Amino acid sequence: MINKKTYRGQIDPISVFNALCAGFENPPAECWKTLKMEPPNAFSELMEITVGDGVTMTEVVCLVAALILLNVLVVYCCRRRARREMQQEMNMQIES
């Protein structure tokens, strides 16, 4: 029994210990050490996690932000060009 609930799972030390640690709202340091996990405490540590072939989360976020900025710039330029062409078309019609 763990927290008045019947434990249903494998009876190996790591599984039982993991179930015990999962019963805590704020697990003690022993849980983090034994399961080789680090407590989630800082956003900067999250951003240093590597994804794939050694790319950090910071690099991924910067790349996504750069792509969004590039898309906004392209849309702005296309709208500006379309507006300019429409203005020229209107001027031509007015002159004729």
C-alpha cells in the first residue's frame, strides 16, 4: 500500500521506489538522486536541454523566432508591393 492505495506494478526496487516518490507532492532529495533526475527549478536549465544532435533548446527557440520574423517580413514586403502596384494601376486608369 502506498498512500492508502494498492500498488500494482513490477516488484523491483526501482519501480517501487519510483511509485513511492510519485506519491509526494514535493519529492525529497533522495528521490531525485536515486532516479538520476534533477528537480525542475529553473527555466534556464530547461533551455540548456539538448535536442537531437546536440542542438540546445535555446538554439531551437531562436531559430523558430527568426523564421517567424522572416515570414512577417516577407508578408509585409508582399503587401507593400501589392499596394504599390494597385496604386500605379489606379493612377493609370485615372490618367486615361
